[in-house]
Amino acid sequence: MHILIALLGLVVVFALAFVASNGRKKIRYRPLIVMVVLQALLAFLLLNTVLGTTLITAFSNTFEHLLGYAKAGIGFVFGGLTRNETPDGPATVFFLDVLMPIVFISALIGILQYLRILPFIIRYIGLVLSKINGMGKLESYNAVASAILGQSEVFISVKKQIGLLPKHRLYTLCASAMSTVSMSIVGAYMGLIPPKYVVTALVLNLFGGFIIASIINPYKVTPEEDILEVQEEEKQSFFEMLGEYIMDGFKVAIVVAAMLIGFVALIAMLNGIFAAIFGISFQEMLGYVFSPFAFVMGIPWNEAVTAGSIMATKLMTNEFTAMFELKALIEAGSLSDRTIGIVSVFLVSFANFSSIGIIAGAVKGLHEKQGNVVARFGLKLLYGATLVSMLSAIIVGLFI
């Protein structure tokens, strides 16, 4: 039965993308079919084979060790803070245990950048992807770079091209940035939801972004246009670079913390207002609105309203707020394994309203005119990135 629902979900996602397409006659179906098949094969490999389990375990263990190293620095600075004891040990302090490790991971990314290891990986994985997705080398590079550097930082590496890109290519670059997540916060995600779904979502979203963009925004890049020139960062000493990346990681952690404080408080206020007026909380109302989408993604109907509420929270606020809610439900044993897997994969992306401003602001900082262009198609960016999350979640639902 779940296979039929998944097929229905795929039809719904592709139909929604097709309706929003700005060039339906230009859609090339062969690369789409290849990428959907690849998504299914990769999901099966990661979730249902010994090799996949080994790879995910190795990836998770690596981040677990890195987070352990991060605690040394966190403990040195914040070690004097007391934590309330629970029957299972010290309670988790979200800011310290989940957000502060971002500083250390950001520093590692800076080191790998400085040693030219990440640029090499990003460039050549991008070149391979361009052969599969039928799009330009720049678009493929940008998708991989977004998944490592982040949705704002990635545009700095292609700032020479920003002002030269036509609207349709600029859309694809921005869509990739919104459909993926930064490697610096993957460890934070793994502290909230099952790591195997974080890893699977990272891989599937890479292809999902191209699939949806190829339907909503189809085009073909000519050989003359298909030139990959990545902006080299200004040469810094090792410790200049390290200090910059450490501060960047700290800024990200502080920004996420501030946004969580604001959004969680606003949701609590809205829940109170709606409960007082309508007898139902704001999140419960959103749950009913999004429940049909949750159902076609493969979530059992008896859990669709709860899942729909979490999905809506992510779109309205950010993925951390939604993951925090999902974590509480997982610990309470309120959701089935199937629902946990599907919702977890849906949450691993930057597809939310606040990302529109972040991406438009990042591009505007490099080229004001192009930043205004991005702001105008911001809602379409969010629409497409949400479909990418739905597509990845549906594919995963086939193998849970």
C-alpha cells in the first residue's frame, strides 16, 4: 500500500512543479528519470544495505568524535555552568551541546579550505554531477559547494559570475542553496534527529534540487556559457583564516539561537491566542492544513496531522524549531519509525521563509541588482525547495 501512496506522492510533487514551470516545452525528461532512479538507488543503498549502514555509521561516528572534541573547548569556557540532573544524567543545554559545536566544525571547514582539499572535492564532484543532470558546470559546482559552505557563503566563491548570470541560471544557484544545508550544522542536526536520515537527506537533496529546478526552471547551457570559474579567496595567513572561520561559526550559532528564541516565543503566543479564540492551537491548525501533504508523502493518516504540524513549523520558522519538536515526540514514543524517517528527511534543508531574506541579502551584498532579482522570485524559490524536501522524503518512505 505504501508503494502506491509513494507513487501518488511523486505524481503530486511533479504536478505541482509542472504547474509552476516557466518553460514546459523545454523540460528534458531523460536527465529527470536518471536522477529519480539514482535517488531511489541511493536511498536503498544507504538505508537497506550493509554498505549503506557502514557508511552512515562511519559518517555519524566521525561527527560524534568531532562533537566530543568540541566539548573540550565548550567545557573550558562554560564548564562552570550548572545543569539540572535528570534520572538519565545531566540535562542537555541546547545552546552548549547543540549550537556551540558549530564553532569547531566551522574551524575545521576553514582548515580544509585553506589546504585546498574542499575546493578540489567540490569542483570535481560538481563536474561529475554536470554530466548526470544535464545542467551547467557552475550550477553543479554551486550545489555541492552549498552543501558544504552554506547558503550565504557559497555565493562569495562565484561572485565574479553573479552579475553576468541571466535570471534563469541565478534561480538555479539560489534554489540549490535553499535545498541543501551547511556541513557546519550537520552535527547539530544529528543531536536532534536520527543521523542516518540526516546523511540520506544530504545525498538525496543534492539530486532533488536539480530535478525540481529542471521542471520549474528548464533551460540548456551552451558550451560558451558553460564555464566554471571559481573566485579564489584572498590569501590569508593560516591563523587569520582560522580566526575568521571560528568567528563565522560563532555568528551562525548566535544567529540560530536568537532566531529560535524569537520563533519559539512567537509560536507559543500564537498557540495561546488561537486556543483562546478557536479552541485549537495555531500548530494544530497548520497540522490539519498540511496533513494531506504529509499523507501523500507516505505518513500514516493517524499521524498525518502531527507530522503536518511539524512540517508547517519548519516552513514558517526554521528547521531547528521543527527538529526540536520532533525530538520531543521521538523521546515520548509518540510516532512510528516510518513517520520519524519521512519527517526527518523533510526537515533537513533550508526551505523556510527566513531563507528568502538570507539568500537575497547574500546576493545583494555582492551585486545589488541581482539581489533585487532574487528577492522578486523568493517565494518561487521556497516553493521549489519545499518540493525538493517532499521528493526526498517520499523516496525515503519507499525503504522504511
